[in-house]
Amino acid sequence: LRQVLYAENSPAHPPSGEIHRLFDVPTSQKLRALQRKLEELDATHPGAPPKAMVLEDNSSPYSPHVFVRGNPNNPGPEVPREFLAVVAGANRKPFRKGSGRLELAQAIASRDNALTARVIVNRVWLHHFGAGLVRTPSDFGLRSDPPTHPELLDYLASYFIDEGWSLKKLHRLILLSNTYQQNSDGETRYAQMDPDNRLLWKMNRRRLDFEELRDSLLAVSGNLDLTEGGHAVDIVGEPSSPRRAVYGFVERQNLPNMFRTFDFASPDTTSPQRFSTTVPQQALFLMNSPFVIQQAKNLAARAELKSCSRPEDRLRRLYEVAYQREPDPDELKLALRFVAAPPREPDETPDTPVWQYGYGEFDEAAKRVKEFHPLPHFTGSAWQGGEKLPDGQIGWVLLNATGGHPGNDPQHAAIRRWTAPREGKLAINGTLRQENEAGDGVRGRIVSSRVGVVGEWTVHQGKEPTAVESVEVKPGDTIDFVVDCRSGPDSDSFSWAPEIQLVQPYPDNSEALEKTWDAKDGFSGPRETPKPLDAWEKFAQVLLLSNELMFVD
């Protein structure tokens, strides 16, 4: 009986991977969905242990066949598991151990295969000098460019192998060489003989890659997080992560524009090297990016700068942090003049937001909104009188993305105000709903500051379309969506998220301008007015945007 229940080949003891076959299709689908959630939790949970992606050889390996014209149903001759003939020669031996993956890896990294070491050394040289000893890093074949320094390439490859394939030792050898430590200016007479600097008579001037530039800005500002290891992080979103860019999360199908702007290699294809471009979008990003502006603020606020009592000392320290040098006399003179200049007044007052949220009273005699008072408190999802509802002074007035609640009396009607950004003729659509049976319903009005009431509806336990075919506005005019409680505020929650469409702009030449304003999509909390940079923060930003920081010279 025990064997019937627990034996490996017992029908009562199926393998765990085959259990789903015992259920019907809907149940199997639910089981697979639950299993995927478990696997996702196991992979993404902060407490999950580190994992490595591994392959397990087939216990019975076989030699594949050539597919004639790529058709798997038309196999051609057998392909033995061997190393490449162009590298191993005619006397190559077939792989015997398992699938041959391990033997293939050993052959690739063998001392007898100098190609691997040459390719790696060439890539390292490319990253340090901007160009490889072989200008085609992914092609060492007959059609590739010959190496500019073949003896040097062979020497570095031999050194790399002799030192145990140590990249650290290879970097040290290159960085301590006289060639690497050259100035990037050089002599004019050499430029006439070798304008492309193929013989390396000077150092190539190179702009920092995207990751290097981002990490340099964080390092100069004192915020770079040097923690090693961990999960990938979003380095683009707000607030920005201080982790090194090497830990940045890259989604192949949704690569942020910032990456593309700075020549980040496409994650969809193999890229032997990055191609450097200089385009206006790069300068615009660096001048306006909240990330760069925040690093300028952080740089100006560093403790070692704040502790300097004299502006001259503070500027010298600022140059030392950003450029690892002191300013020359002319730079110091100009910098002192810049930070001592009186601050400029803002050129423009902040624009009035298109949507505003408040309360007030409708004047029956004038057919206008008598008063509009902005609601003072935002909860994160709604505007209201205070932290608690009802508020002690304003009462039940509330406005959210889709509707709200009027106040306790007609003097505290809920008002969603739209301000016209330009002249034109509008069409308004929407639906006013009040679902509760209790109470006497609500009254909704659309009131133009120019012509008065353009629509009025009363709703109790139902809904009413609130369409207005045409109303003209000029810049600064307001359209108020007013809802009051009629005789009392009992059960007066309502929904009303109107849409305003500019059907005829004046003048008719504004195709690129916004023409539709949706109350739900446009709902927002208080606008944050950015604080302008002070003189020291502006000067710090100037240093961060200079070529001296962005180029390896």
C-alpha cells in the first residue's frame, strides 16, 4: 500500500511539474498565474538572495544539422561540436564532454587563441583613447582595417594573458604609460603629418559618456552613492536615485529619451562601440533638467564651501571640487563679479492655472458668481476647507477629479473654475450626476464671466447632460461650474467632470496649441513655484555645464 501511494512511478505520486495536467484548462491557467506571481515575488523581493542565470547541459547531447535554406524540416549534413576552423586550424578535435559548452569556453579563452586577447585589449584601448588600435572593434577579419600599431597590440595581448587575464592590471599598464598621460593639444607640425592622430602624438579629447557624465555630476555635488551590488534602480524618475549609473534599470522596449539624447547604445542590438554626437538637445537638457539643477544646488551647498568666510576662498574651493584646480586670476575676477551682482527680478509673474478649485455664492440678480474663494487644503486627491471634513468654517465643500460636494448653504457653493488662456468660441460637454435618494438633490450652473449663466440643471437621484453648444471667451475670462445644495447639504455628493473644447480659435492659426481641457485629466494639487537659483547656485551650474567637466582633456 505504501508503494502504491508513495513510489516514484505511482499514479498517486505524479511529478510536481506534471500536476497541472490533472486539472481542467481554467484551473490550470489559474495555477500558472499564481505560480508566476510566486516566481515574480521570489525574483524581485528585497530579501530575495542573489541569483545567477545558469544553463544545465542535456544529459543526452546530440550533434545538430544544417538547416537547408533555414528550414528545420529539411535538415542537411550533421554539424560536429567543434571549435572554429579559422582559429583552431584543420586538425581541430570534436568536443567530447557534454554539450561542449565548457570546452568551447576553454578554447575561446585559451592561450593558443590570441584573437580573444587581441579583441579585449583593443576594446579597452578604445575606451581609453576614443579609438582602438584596430578601428573596427567588432571585425578582425580580412575586410577590417589593419591595426595602427600591430606590435603594441600583440604585446598588450601577451601581457594580458601572462597576467592571468586581469583587466585591472591591463588598465594600470595603459594608464601609467607616457602615451596616456600626454596633453591633448600637441604640436602643430605633427598635425600636418598625422591629422587623425593615428600615431598617438597627443591624447584624444573625448566627451564623457552618458553614465560617466551623470556620475560625475553626482560626485561633484557630493551625492554619489558608491554602494556596491543590489537590484537595478530607476535613475531617470523623480526623485532621482544617487546610485551609480551602472545600476540603472534599462528597459529595452521603453528606453527613456534622455538615454538616446546622450548616445546611449541601443539595447536591442549588438553595439561594438558608441558613436558620439553633438546636438542641441544635449545642451537644452543640461540647462533645464531638474536633475542637473539639483546637482548645482547641492554643489553650492557643500559644507566645505559654506565654511569659507571670504568669497575668494569659496570660489577657489568651488573650482577645486569641480575641476581639481584653482581658478586663474581672470577667472577669479569674473566669478567674483558674477556672484556679487544684484539678483534680477523675475521677468514675468506666474501664469494663472487653467483649472482652479474654490467656493462662493451665485448672485441670482446679476446672474454672475458673486465671490470666488480658493479652497485652502489639498488632501492629495481632493480640495476642501481643512484637514477634516466638514470644516469648521467652510463646511462640506469638496472638489476632486470627478466631482465633489457643495457646502452647507448657497453661499458656499462648490465652484470649479476654468480660465481662458486665449480667445475663441467654446463648446462644453459633461454629465451632472447625483445618485442618493435622500435629500433634495443639487443644482448645477455654468456661468461665464462675460455673458453670465449659459446653462442650469437640477438633479436628484439621476443625471443630466450639461451641454453648451457655443460660448465666446477672451483671454482671462472664466467659466465657472457651480454646484449648490439647494435647501440643505444632506447626501449631496455629485459627479461632474466637464470637457471644454475650443471649436473656433481666434485668430484661426493656432493648430499647435491646446484645444481641449478635460476637468478630470486636468485635476491637480497646488502648483509648486520653483525657487530661482541664487548667484552661487547659478555659478555652480555654469561650472557643471562647461566643457572642462564634460570632456576628458
